[in-house]
Amino acid sequence: MRARLVGSSPRGPRHAVPALLLAALPLAACGESAPSGGDFKPNGSLSSAVPTAAPPPSAIPTEQIDKTVLERYHVYQTVYQRAYEANDPAELGTVAVDPLLSRVTGDIERTKARGELWRFTNVSNAKVYARSKDGLIVYVVDCLRTVGGYRFSAKTGKRLSGGAGKAYLHRAAVRYGAGTWKVSETNRDKQC
């Protein structure tokens, strides 16, 4: 049920004309009988210009890019963990691109085909260490510690293997494209 506002004084026919005039004012201000398409401009003009994409990395201060890249890298780690826990790589496309996307998707599908699930907890200590000359790829180094990782049967829920993990140095490439940053490659290195 919707609430209805009721005025304190009854409206008679003498109030109908001013109400109609007030309703017609916004329509009269438009000045055009048919829309011409484009964006609304506060000065009253219409433009058919195509909306612009997010500014390229070269137009943003380095500190801001680093912060954004590290945030996106952490989002990738969270989505990566959820994808393995659910055996569902569908969400990975929001945070990763090929070749990494194909590789992780294939691994999750193989894990699912074996009837297994992975549950793990990682602690990240990521830092930006380099960038490409054009600024479209930022490289992240991370001493990624697996606090615990366990493999379970998807059918019975029984733990199959796992335990406390170790810390390994990971290097990741985070690439800018289509207005956002996504992880495109990761490599595991020595223990840290």
C-alpha cells in the first residue's frame, strides 16, 4: 500500500489552471519537439558526442595508479579463492585476462572433474615493483603466504589432503584495458 499525501485545504477549480501551467513549464523549456540524441549539457545545448572512456594511465598520478593496481590485485586474489572454493570460474573474467584466465579456468574445471574442492587462505603482502614503458602494465611482487590449504571431496565433503602452507614469492602482471586493470599473468618463484 502506498502512502498518499493529502493537502490541508481542498483544491477547487481555481487551482487547476496554475497547476497545469506549472506542469507545462519544464516542457516549454526544452525548446525542441523531437530529441536529437546525445548528452544533456547544463547550458541547454545538446551534443551527440560519444561518451569518453576512463582516462588512460598516463593521465593519472603514479601513486594513484599504484593504489588502484594493488586494490585490483587484491580483488583478484579474493575472486581466485572463491572460484576454487565453488569450482566455478565464471567470476574470474572480471579480474583476469588471458593467458592467466584460460590457465586458471582450465585448472578449476579439471579440479571439478575430479570431484574435488580446494579451500585455502592466503595472506598477501603485495607491492608494485615495475611498470611497462607505455604504463599499461604494472608489475606486482607479493610474498603470498598460504596459511592453510585443504583439498576436499565435492561429493562427501571429506578432507583428502592439505595442511599448513608456505610462503612463496609471486610476480604478477596487471594490465590496463577497456577502462580497468586485470591480472594477466602470475609466476610463483622461490620461498620468501
